[in-house]
Amino acid sequence: MDFSLLPLRPDSIIDAIEGALSLDGNRIHCAWDITGKLAQVLWPPAATSPGRQMQLWEHTCFEFFIGPVDGTDYVEFNLSPGGNWNAFSFSDVRTGMQESDRLQCNTSKLTRAAPNVANLGCEVAFERQSWPARLRAGVSAVIEDTDKSLHYFALAHTTGRPDFHCRDNHILIIRA
């Protein structure tokens, strides 16, 4: 399913973040296409051995949230353009957070196609049998600029603040 992220506030660095989220068997594919003044983005360095890392959302980070359409539980997936990642389970909005093995990053890749274009993609394994047929998803991004300011992007900003966990912002409905 294609998406286009909206900035929380008008943004002078990022022109657009678009992409696609799809399910294929027991894999989730997510890709973000970023355009803008990318020399002003603080990109994390490439990890020599990518793996789980905490607090990725405090810097440039790309995320998706996925859970049952009719439930309150969900999983958050964070991906650094440097290759590190993490996943967290929640029983309700910001409740019961714990590191989760329900999502595991198989691969990720950042490509700088041009000075003003970057592409980030990942393949994430998920436990298909533990998910219902219809899922609700949210997609978001945190962009840190060279001045250390954070810029927030999501499918929607219903609360007027950067609240990526708000279920009203998880507006993609996908079928597993």
C-alpha cells in the first residue's frame, strides 16, 4: 500500500517522504523515498554489524506500527538509516512496552540516489500465524537536521503534536 507522510509543521528541509508498505507471506516490506535538502539531514553512520538498538527515535529514524484493526495491541518497528533497528510490543497505546521478537529485521538498505533523493527499504520477518487477517498500520519518520532539531512526519497528525502511537494516525488497512 502506497503512502505519503505529512510534516507536523511546514518543513523547509524535507520536500516529501513517500513509500510503500506491503505484506508477502511472513515478511513485511517497507520503503521510504525521501526528497529535499538532504545535506541538512543528520544521517546516522552505517552500522558495521546492524542489530537491535534502543532510542533510535531520538535521531533520524523511520518507523511503522502494526496491529489488529479491532484490537488495542500493536507492534512498533524502528529503523535507523544506519541499519540498526528495534521492535516493541504494546498492549494498548503506550502501555505495556516491551522489546518484541514478533518483528525481526532481515535486511535494510539506504541508497542516496542523488544529492536530494534517498531511498530506505527494509524486509522484516513477522509471525504471520499470530496476526489476524486485517491489520491497521501507521508509518512515520523522525528527521534530525544538522542543527539537532527534530522534524516529524506521519500519515496523519490528529493530536497536533508528534504522537506516532495514536491509533487515529494508523490509517492504512492491510490484509495479511
